[in-house]
Amino acid sequence: MTPFMTRVAELVGTPEQDLAGLAPGGTTVPETRISKRVATGTGADRHVALRSLAEQYVCEGNAILGPGREHLDLVDEALPDELAFTVTYGDAGARCSTAFADGRAFGRIVGTFDEGDEARELVGPDALPDLLVQLLEAGADTPTSA
């Protein structure tokens, strides 16, 4: 098992166990920074790498969650001047986007954990597992789907 899969297993237990045992609200907070404009190519590369890693982690997390539980979901958006993906778990969600304008790229993360008015982005790919665990914690009260 990967370190992320181990974290999910420690959080949710086995597929037979109920998520109701989780502490409400959760305690995991992904590391973010104030969003800053970067070169378009750099922003696009970062977004694609983060999105690819998100897909891997969503699959790993869902394998641990097993059947009969709500699963993590990943949805892509391709807009004229923006790339984005949203990961959800139950009622909790986070949208990671990179907008392009004037030769620059601007990353932003928005979610059910809103950190205020200032645009923020993940510090990097190492913060993604924390974001997904935070979604699992926040969505723990979601009823099972099967």
C-alpha cells in the first residue's frame, strides 16, 4: 500500500466499518499559499501534474473505501482560459483551477473549507493527499450509496 492508501485506511478503517466514528469537522489541513502569477507554461505544467496525481490518489482512496461506501469523485473542466478539476466526497468538495491571461497563469483552490477572501493554491503536489484526506473527513457524515 502507498502512504496515501495507508492514511485512508487509518482514517476510515475497513470497508465493513462505519465512517460515523470519525470526529466531526476533521483535523487535516492541506498546506496552501497565496496564489501567485507564473509563466503560462509553468502554470499549465503544474496543473497537469497535479491533476494526474489527483487521479491516482482518487483511485487509491476509492480502492480502500471499497464497495458500499461513498467514493471520491473527480471531474474535469476545460474552459477557454482555464483548466480545472474538482474532487468531491459526499457533500465536501475542492476545485483546483489554473486560469490563463496576459501570458501568465494563476492557480486557485476553492472548497468547502474556504480559507477567506484571498486566492490560495496548494503549495505543491505533496499537499494533495492532505486535501483529499480533508475531504474524507468533511464528507464522513454522508450516507453510503449502495
